[in-house]
Amino acid sequence: MFVIYKVFFILYMINKHLLKRLAGASLGDAVGWAELARACAPRAACRARRKRKHGSPRGAMAAGGLSRLERKAAERVRRLREEQQRERLRQVSRILRKAAAERSAEEGRLLAESEDLVTELQGRSRRREGLKRRLEEVCDDPEELRRKVRELAGAVRNAKYLVVYTGAGISTAASIPDYRGPNGVWTLLQKGRSVSTADLSEAEPTLTHMCIARLHEQKLVQHVVSQNCDGLHLRSGLPRTAISELHGNMYIEVCTSCVPNREYVRVFDVTERTALHRHQTGRACHKCGSQLRDTIVHFGERGMLGQPLNWEAATEAASKADTILCLGSSLKVLKKYPRLWCMTKPPSQRPKLYIVNLQWTPKDDWAALKLHGKCDDVMQLLMDELGLEIPLYSRWQDPIFSLATPLRAGEEGIHSRKSLCRSREEGPPGDCGDPLSSAPILGGWFGRGCTKRTKRKKVT
């Protein structure tokens, strides 16, 4: 009984084990088939769609459809055409962008040119207005002028070393025109008008010349630096050592062959035959026989003579000066001489500047005081403030007659300029009488020699 039971138990266990194995194998096969079905499902769906659209391959071929190679070729052609179309679109886009850039650059260039043109026109307008303002003569009202003269008188009294710079404006009262005034030489030439030749033998030192001579006599003025060629400072009685005539003297000719240079003071204008870069007067030195030359320094020239230019004394006086008084000068030429303005010194150590002029000057901003008035009017008020008497000019006391060297025999007819005489009724000794020609007087520092050089246009 026990044995039978044991046999049945063994058979039961074997059967149970076999059932488990069979169950596991069937379950694994089911999972594998499910995965395979999932993997093949897209391909099957694709084939099904293709069959629905084209039918079977054989049916499609039979119905006149495209083969697989033909479809690939058609697809390649389509892609090629699309690529070509895209390339053409890119080329058109590049051309349009380039045209837009060129148009933008052209518009920018035109805009810049128009802006430059507007700026240039505005600059010309400003320069024209500035030039007009600079040419305009401005006069202080009487009360303002007297107040400024009182301040100037205080500066003259307190100055330790006063130097006076003079220009053509102090000689206009002697009927000698200035250069940049409304009726000046340069102003008339720029307007295309002719310049009348003045009879310089009739010119006499003005009130301003005589005031400067008195101030030097009273030790209030130490040195005078003049741009004028008219010789009126010398004729006013100012000593030769106290004058630096930077642009020469129309009454003086020199021999540069003699050492030192020999000077000849004449009583007539020696510049009749001279002009720019042509300075020989036609007379000879009494000692060595060399040709004499004038002392005028024209525009574009550099003055190299010791006298009457006297540059050494002018530079020394400027270095010592604590006060500078400018009378009747536009300072457009004097500003180019840095030695006269102590430019090497710090601004705080430079001399104080006082300007008397009716027009604008380039040194106005540096001036301690600017007086807008005529030189004679200002100097009259200044002498009244200082309590000094103004000496009267007398031809009988004119130093030029005592300094003059008479012409030698045979030289009287060389010149045609009218000579100075001690009195208007008296004929000057050695006068050649009437001019040699009735033609207008040309040449010299006031005729052809005063004309500015014409700038030549550069050939490009």
C-alpha cells in the first residue's frame, strides 16, 4: 500500500514539472511572436497602403504605372529642378541686395556731398559775415572812450617799460591811406578799384606822431616799433635809436657793400624805381661806387638790413616790456613776429596789451583793454589825462633836413619825385622842378611795390 502511494506521488510530481515547462515554453513563444508582429507591423502597413494605391506590382506594371527606377529618376529630376530654382532665387536675392547696397551707398554719398556743400556755404557765409564785421569800423561813445582813456593813462603812468607798436592808422590824418580800412589800399584792390597815388611830400607828422615823440621825451615810452614806411616818426623828432622801422623808410637808401652799411637820408622818396625783389635806386655810393638800394620790405620779403629796420632793438625792447600799446595797426602782419609778443614766456609773464583801433584785430582777445576810436582823438585825450602839452610840428625843425645827404652833381635828374622843403613857398634846394613825365607815378613802396603778389594756381 505504501509502495503504491509512493509511486503515485512520484508520477504526480513528474507530471506537475512537465506541465510547468510546457506552460513556460508556450508563454515565451507568445511573447516572441508578439514582438515580431510589432516589428513587422509598419512594413506590412506600408505594403498595404502601396497595394491600395497602386495595386500589386504586376497589376501596376500591367496598368502602365512607373517602375521603381523610374520613380527614383523622376524624384531626382524634381529635386534637381527645385535646387536650380532655389539657386536662381539666391542669385536674384544677391543681385537685389547688391543693388540696394549700391543705392544706399549712392544716397549716402549724395547726402554727404549735400551736407558738405551746405557746410561750405554756411562757412562761406560766416566768413563773409566775419570779414564784414572785421572791416566795419566801430567807435566807442564819448563817455565810454574817456573812461577807457583814463584806464590807459593809469597803465602808461605805472608802466616800467612801455613799447609802442604803430601801423598805417596813425598816418591817415596825414592823407596817407591805410591798408585794410574801408578805403585802404588792400580793400580797394580787392574790390577791383584803382589806388590813387598820394603826394607824400605834402605829408607831415600827425598829432599821434608828435604825442609819441613827447611821451618818449618824458621817459614814458622807451621804444617805438613801426610798420610804416612814410618816415613820419623820424620827422617828428623821435631819435633814430628809439625807432625800429620794420618795413623800411622811404627817405633812406643804403650801400650794402660798405661795412657797416652806409646810409643816405634823402629829402625825397627814393623808391621811385624799386618794387618787389627789385631794390636798386639808380644812384651810387659816394665812397665805394656800388649801387644803392632802398630799405623797403615788401610782402613776401624778409628784412635783412640792420638800419633802419633795427630788429635787434625791437626784439630787446619787446623782451623788456611790461606794457605794449598798439596804435592804428590791424596786427595781421605784426602777429606773425613771435619775438614781438614774448611767446616763449608764460602767459602770466607776458606784457599787458592795449589796442587802439577802429576795426577788429587778431589780438583783441589777448588785450587788457581795446579802445575803439581814432588814434588822434585817443592820444589827445591821453595827453590831457597825463597833463602833457602836445608839441606842434614845424618844417623848420624837421630833423630830416639836418640828416639828409645832398645829391652829387649829375644825380639831380635821376629822380622825378618832389622833394621836401622847409616851407611851402620855398623851393627845395636841388629840386628837379616838374616831373620828368606826366604819367601817373608808379613803383615804389606806395605804387606798384605795395601790390600784393598774385598767388599762382597749382596745376594738377
